Amino acid sequence: MIRRLYDWMIAIAGHRHALWALAAVAFLESSIFPIPPDVLMIPMIIAAPTKAFRIALVATIASVTGGLAGYGIGYGLMDSIGQPVLEFYGKADKFDELAAGFNEYGVWAVIIAGVTPFPFKVITIFSGVTHLSLPLFVASSIFARALRFFIVAGLLWKFGEPVRTFIEKRLGLVFTVFVVLLIGGLYLVKYL
């Protein structure tokens, strides 16, 4: 099923309404959809590099708006929608453990999930369930998603097709290492 969705998204990238499809995918990915918008963004930017930053902006706005939907799911619809989504991603059993200390580090969780391959929708739902400050949630979502999408757009705009393979295979790892180094650096500054 996931492979068919992926192939369908690649086919949409060349359609004249691809920007609207990207907005829909970015919105849904932040609350319930399993495939990240990068799958659509990358071929769109390769096909039209002059629109790279417009494409990244659409993905960012739609993703943050979708994140607000995920927040709403957690805030008001946890039992009917949130719980099944968390179960689908195998995170339901970890909920109580994560919720206990979530608001203390919630902004960092939103930023980390927003730039790494970790499913962003899990954090948007947790943010709503734990009532993370909405202004902090929105600000950290904008920062994280813009960072992710504009870096991808910038790399593709500058280097084009040769960087596509790198992005598709290794960018998630690079973002994850960056976040680990950032957190490690902050820890060292705080405790040394």
C-alpha cells in the first residue's frame, strides 16, 4: 500500500496541479498521512528549479497548518482519531511515558520531529494532548518545517539532479546527526 501511494505521488509531481497536491500532502502528513511531502517536492523542484523556494514555502505553510490539525486531534479528538493514528505508528504504548515530561521539552520535540524522519504527526498529536503552549507549538513548527523544506529546496536549486539521490537516501540521517550534535552541544554548554 505504501509503495502504491509513493508511486502515485511521484506521478502527481508532473501534473499542472502539483502545487495543490503538495499542499494537500504536506497538510495531511503533519496529522495522519504516512508519506512525507519531500517525495513530491523533490521531483517538482528538479522539474522547475526556479520555483524551488515557492514550492518550499507552500510545503511549509501547509505542513504547519496540518500540524495545527494534528494538535487539534490530540487536543479534542484523542479517543476517536488520535489513538488509532498513534497505534498505526506503534507509539500508543509509549504515550504515558512521553506525555509525562513532554511539555518541559515539547518545543524541542516539535523542532526535532519537524526536521528529522521521525513522524511529525506523532508530535503534533502529543502537543495537543498535553496542551503544549499553542504559540510555542506554532513558532517551533514554522522554524522546523521551514528549515527542513528550504534546505531541501536550496540544495536542489543549487545542485539539481546530482543531489537528488543524496537527499532521497541520506538527508534524514544528516538532519538526525545535526539534531544530536545540537542537543549534545546545548547539554555541554548547560552542564560544563
